[in-house]
Amino acid sequence: MKVCYAQLSSISPYSASKMLPDTKGKKESHADYDQRIWRDKAHYDDSGRLVIPPESFSFAIKAMAARMRLRIPGKGNSEYGKLFLAGILVTDPIPTKYTRDTVPSWAGNMHANGVRGNGKRVWRTFPIVPEWSGELCVYVLDDEIPKDVFERVLDECGKLNGVGRYRPAQGGTNGRFRVDSVRWAEQ
């Protein structure tokens, strides 16, 4: 099995929008509720540091591999995207320099139910990380995924897919990253 250690750095801010159970009080206004819970929309590690979860990168890389439609040489119309689906594993988050108490916020007039064009809008606040960097460890479990193909997919993922809320894959601008360096190991 190959392991890719990719040093990533942000091109645009990362913003989280973790789904939360509805804990709005009966007499609590939507604005008061949002101000009370906006920090909880991010993921934190055991030490209280805000992290970008591994699933964000895993889903983004797999989606980019499918989108790129790169064909496997000698396999007809077979594409690498299907190999990425079960063939990569990301287990560790990327920690940021922020904690629940220090993370900045971003507020904006958003669609009430998250669907564009429904007409109803509300003010929402989200945690935002203006800059981040870190090492992403990806286990490439499928030996049929070549290193150069994986690196190409990861690079395109950072530019065109991104991670987090309002990322390019969803029509936004947040969550873009660049691959600063890559090193490989065998396990």
C-alpha cells in the first residue's frame, strides 16, 4: 500500500457547516439561536482545536476523480474514479490554529432552507478560517491508482472542488487549496 503525505495550504478561506440537532428554544429567536450555536458548526479535536475533518478531503478527492473521467490505460472505457471510491482512505484531520473561542465568524443573508431560489432568506453565521495549512495523509489502498494520477487528482481537487461550506463544487469560493509538496511512503 502507498501512503501520500501532501503538504496543503489554503488559497481561499475554509468555512464549516456541520449539521446540528435543532436545539432552538421555544421563545428563542432564530437570530439568538444562530448566535448561540455558530461555533458548533465546526469540527474540533479532543484538545479543542478546530480541524478540517478527513471526510471532507476524502469525499472531495473521490468526487474530483469521478469528475475528471481519467481512463485506465488498457482497460477500455474504465475510469480511475471507480478505483478512488474504495481505493483511498483519509483518517486524520488537518488542525488549524483556531479553537472554539478564537475562531472568527462570517455572517450573511442566506436561503432559509439551503435551497437557492426559494425566496425566504435569513441571517446566518458560520465559523471561518481565513488561512490554513497542514499535512494530509492519504492511504492509497488500490495498487492500480498510480502516484502521478493521484497527485493530478489531488491538485485539481484543490483548485476546482475544495472543502467545506460554499466550496467551488457547490458554486462557491471557499475551501480551495494548493498542493505545496508531496512525498510517498510504502507500508
